Amino acid sequence: MSDGFIQPLTLILGHLYPDQLNLYGDRGNILTLRRRCQLRGIELRIVGLGIGDALAPDEYDMLFIGGGQDKEQAPVAQDLHEMKGIGLWAAIEDDMPVLAVCGGFQLLAHYYRPAEGPDMQGLGVFDAWTIHKGARIARCIGNIAIRWNGQTLVGFENHGGRTYLGTAKPLGKVLKGYGNNAEDYTEGAVYRNAYGTYLHGSLLPKNPHFADYLIKLALQRKYRSEFHTGQEKLEELNGHTHIDQVPVNNSQQLERTTGNIVPSLLALDDLLEWEAHASILERLGLHSEAVAVLATQRTRKG
Amino acid sequence: MRKRRLSQSIPPETDGEQRESQKDHSQSANQRQQDRKKHRQHVLRAGLAVVAGRAAGAISRRLHLGGGTSIVGIVAQRIYPEIIEHLATQLECGSVIVTGTNGKTTTSGFIAAILRNSGLRVWHNREGSNLMRGVASLFVICAKPNGQLRRSGRRAISILEIDEATIPQIVKVIEPRVAVFNNLFRDQLDRYGEVDSIISHWREAISQMPASTILVLNADDPSIAHLATGFSGKVLYYGIDDPSLDLQRQHANSEQYQVSDARTCSNCGREYTYDLRFYSHIGHYHCTNCGFHRPKPDIRAIQVQLDSFDHHRITIEHTAQQHEIIVPLPGLYNVYNALAAITAAHALNTDWQPIITGIEQSKPAFGRGELIQAEDRTIRLLLAKNPTGFNEVLRTLFSEGISRHTLFILNDNIADGQDVSWIWDVDFERAVGHTQTLVVSGTRALDLAIRLKYAGIPQKEMTIIPHMPLKGERGTHQTRQQRGANKNQKERQTLPDSEQINSQIANSYGLKSALDTALQQTPVGETLFIVPTYTGLLAVYRELEQRSLTPHFWEGKEA
């Protein structure tokens, strides 16, 4: 055993504007990521990035940005441009996983055009734009389910603005609910590893597969180079050396697959999460999807 | 049908025109006659509205269609849209309106008790009747078929708790003598929209109030204190001046999560600086940029002392005079409600004696710390409908370091707000290690259970009883009941038979079994704390009512 690489896996999550953008239980997403890392012996450090703080892309492994009120979104939009824009772009181009919910999603697109007042400039990460068509057009409010990667994502949406995608890929297809604009069945947007979505409720607690997917992306990105540089280190990471330090069922397991190295996360007991997920699907009348979700969970157990 | 035609035949606009055109010949007998005729028509319509409304209410009650209160107002307003205005103007002592996110019911209950003690005849709308139709119902129920309020005039006053978003409508028909604004927190974002939209509703309403209205405002809530700007009438503030309540002093070492719903200055947008912070954004604040600051309260609590769970001893200072009052309700938020009521009573020139006895003799309002005896156990109902409300309930429950028996009910019906993401803004971490028994129920029991799990309460320490089974689980042998919501999966697979014992505990769905389970888990002689959202509270009430443990409470049906 060499002393060179005995340390638990660590990820650093940059939480953008935790005080300004926290309207719809965005804290739930943070708590979920933290807990799901913790249970696997991964240390997740959370760093709040407020107005005036610069964003140095090398310091983080993941970024999260939530939603807020229009009043609070304007100073945030300005700060995002002036203080964090370049860093955020660099991070995204470097495949850092980014989750942007609701207001945060709008701010990462080209612009938000409110019903009154001037446009709010976004970063243009997603080739998309948002238009608020005035108070007379009803807000998109309610439970929503979308199809993502062959699986479902459930949440709650509450937004006045309608988002239209240019060349950006949507996150998923709306099964029930409004989605980006209540017209074209698209929901959210994806660019590299940046994900924008209107789903809150909170999103990650009831969608553990999506939470784990983001964690995996972050691990992969952070530790990929190390996997490649030394076989030894990989062996150590693979649970052989730090097994003494962390309880067995808490240790992180990394598996090597052909060619690429993909960390596979320790499975957790997520039955409660999946039942909550299925109950939203059932409420939306998506019974076969709900049955499929529950069946998958049961076979996993069996 | 005849009723409808009658109401259409006298549109209110033409009344006004007639009145103006007749000014010229004001003394003519002809006009006096017409005036009398018009008056008779108004009285006739009001009377008809009263009769029809009350008949509809009686029928609805008889047919058990519902509480039969809101229907009274709906029918009466349909027949005579100005019914509220018509009846409210007959009150000799006018009306007091109370609004805010939390504490409307308790505050208006306090005010009603104080004013009754001072010898006024008080009409008070109840919980849940705080929309236009509820107010109309209140007046119609108090009116005679001749369109007059019963024993109208003579020292009568109405205390109206009004929904936040209904304030602009109510101010159009009632000129309040006193308008109380308690606080503003995020609540039901799916219904009200963003918090700021409530502010603009209130600003609009205040701009319509006459200068004779006295505003009673919470000095410690920046969004409320700021409502005074631009108002030409008299403003009275209340607040707490006891530095020992500051959160930082109380919880210097522990991690605190507080949701703030008014972070930035209403004038200039700069973040507020706090000298003292009591909870959420309530405290002593100022803006370093524009100088906006907490106004000096007229009625201030200089000392707040918690004697026991529902016994606050507060010292109030007003114009150099001090008074000691016991607030017989749990939670610091109820101290604010008492202060609001005292200030409102003060605005109506009430003496201190009825104020003190009114507060001290108050019973908890519907579900606000109310005590009910059931099966040799005590049930205490603590409504929690938004993050700040829930946080304060949890703080009240767990601050003494005593483990509690608890039943949490999370519903997502329209009256609760259909978006439950707010539970992630509640500091459930505070409950960890303090729940002796814990039952989780409601239409969103699973969401709440996940929240509690992520707060750090092990799943095996809670009993989850959702309102109904998942359809996808039907026909499979391994249902929720058999899992008992308790065991981890390995035990479950290896010991299928022992599960049967557990299934006794959670072998059911729905509120009835949640209540039964929670009561069973509470030892005889101890207290079960039920923390429900709004419709959860109504359901608990209905359930207790069927067991003859509570009086009928129809008013709650409306919201």
C-alpha cells in the first residue's frame, strides 16, 4: 500500500446565488446531492457563490443554480454576466455538470423578455430564449412528468415565461404537463453536461437516478485523468486501500469498463423515493410508467 | 329566475346617474318620492338576498352538501352584489380588517375577545371564510329579511380576517376603521404567484383607503413596515424590543436554516442589515444604502419570557407605561399576534383592562395549538401551512429538548398549495432525535417522508401512512403494508413472517388509520402533537368530530 493516494473521494459543489435564487425548495436539490454522496463515502463540499463573488472554474466539480422572483433575478442576471460569465462558460466547455432550475435555466439561455420592462440578458449557454406573454396568459403551474434517457423525471413547474429552443437539445419530452412553452412538448435544455429544466418540487429527491447521474458525471470528470495516469491509483480507488478507513458499505466502488472508466455508484435503498416518483406518475395518469418504475425497483431488490 | 331579473333591473350605475341628475331639483316632492322608492328597492333587494342566501344555506346544511356557510354568501351576492357594502355600513362602530400570511385567525380572535370585553357587540368571520363570499355570509347570517342587520347599529363592530389576495376587493366595499397587516411570508406560490405580487395587491388597497383608516403594521417585518410609505392617514406600529430573543444568541452553536422572504430593501434593493433577528426576516433591520429602517413601535414588547409551552409572559411598553400580559398560546409568532391585537384595540381607544383580560382569556383558535382530549391522551393541533409557519411550529415543539409524539400531515389540495417543494425550506433537521414516535400521513406523505429521511431521521423511526395505495402495487404480494415501512430490505427478504407483526402497525392507508396509529403509539396520559397543513387540519377535525371529540366546525369547509 502506498501512501500516495489514500483519501476519500471529494467533490465540490458551487451553489450559485443561494440567497437570491431559492424560491421553490431549491435547497432540496443540494441536500439530496449531499446525502447521496455522503452515503457512499464521497465528501461533497458546498460553496455558496453570492453576488460579487467570482467563479473560478477549477475550484468546483459541479454547479447548481436555482430559481427566484423577477425582482431578485435582475441583479442576479447582471452579476452573472459581470462576475461569473467567463468562469461558467469555461466550466461548461470543460464538461462540468451544471444543473439550472427554473429561473437559473432562463438565465443560462439567451434572454428573458418580461411582460414589462427591458430584456434580461442571459449567458447564452443554451440556444434558447424565454418570453413572458403578459399577465393575461396563464402561468404554467402543476405536476409534470417527462421522458429522459428512456426513464421518467417528475416534478412541479410554476413559470410565467415560455421558453423556446433554437438549436439546443431538450432535456426530455413532456409526457404530462406544460414543459418549456406548453406548445412543443419539449422540456428543459442540454448543452454538454449543463442541464436546464423547469422541474422543481424539489427535482432531485424524487429523481434519484438523475441525482446519481450528475454525481457520476462529476466523479468521472474529476478523477478521469487520474484513472488514466496510473493503474496503481485506480486499484487504490477501486476500494482496495481505503476500505480500512471507511466502513465497507459506505465505500465508493469504481469499476473499470472496457475502454472508458466509468464510476458506478453504490446502490442505495431508494424505494421510498421511487414510490414518491411513481405516485406523481399515477396522479398524472401515467399508470404504465408508474408500474414500470415500481417493477424495476422490485426486480432490483429481488 | 325571477330573482335574477329583479337584480338586473336595477343596475347600480344608473342609481348614481339618477342621483346626480336629480341634484338640481333637490327639494321637489317628486324626487323625495323617487328616493324613497329607490331606497325601498335597495331594501327589497337586500332583504331578498338575505332570505335567499339563508334559505340556500339551510338547504345545503339539511342535504349535508357542506357547511352551508359559503353558499349563503354566494347566493346573496348573486342577487345583490353590493350586499356587503349595504350591510357593513349599518355597523355603528365600523369594521376592522386583519390580513397577513400567518396569524390572521389568532389575531382577529384576540381582537374580538378584547372588544367583547370592552362591551362592543362583535361580529367575527371565522377561519376559512376569509374570501368575499365568506364575508358576505357573515353579514347575511347576521341580517334580517328586511335587509337590516339584527339589532343593527348599537355598538356593533365587525372583525374581518381577510385573505391576502382579497384585500383590494374588500377595501372597495368596506372602509375599514383599522387595517392590520401582520406579516408576509412565502405561501402557496402556485396560487398567489410570487411574494411580491401580494405586496402590490396591498399597496393598491392601501391607496384606496380613506385617511380616516388607521393602519396597524408590524414594525419588525420590513415588507409590512414599508407599506406605510405614501399613506396619508395614521399609522401605528408594534414590535418586539427584547434582544434576548435574537436567534444568534439563542442558537450560537447550532446550524440554523431560516428562509427569508424579504431580503432586500423595498426602496433600493440593497440587502438589509440586521441588528436582531427573531425568525425568518422578522427583526431589527436597516438598509445601509438608503437609510430605510425599522420604525420605532408605538406598542412594544420589552420583555418576552417563556414560562411554559403555551404561556408567554410579556411586558408591554406604551408611552412610558408598562403592562404585563400573559399570552396563553405557544410560539413567538403568537406573541406577535397578541401585539397586533393590542395595537388594533389601542387604535380603537380601548382601555387596558379589557385588552389584558381579552388576551389572557383567549382560547387557541381552530387548530392553532388547540387541545383536545382523546382516549386518555391529549391531542394538540398545530397548523403549519408554509415554511416559516412550519419552522416556528418545530421550534416551539422541540426547543425545550423534550421528545415528542408527533403526527405530520402534508396535503397538496388547492387550499394547501399544490406545490410541496416548500417542505425543503423547512428546518426538519431540528426534529432529528426529538421524535419519540413519528407518523407521516397526507396526500404527499411520501414527499414528507423523503424530506424527513434526508433530514436525518431514519426511515425505521417513522410510520408512513399515505392516503391511498399506489395502483402499481396492487396485486403484488410485497405491498407497503407488508414492508411495514420499517425494515431494511435484507431483513425483509429473509424474515417474511416476522413482517406480519409489523404490518399491524402500518397496515392501512388514509387519515383515519394515521390518527389511530399515532394515538396508539402515544402512551396514555401523554400528548400527541399533530402538525397538519390546512386541509389536513380539516380532515383531522372531521375525523375527531365523527368520534364526538370536537364540536361541529363547519366554517372550515370554505377555503
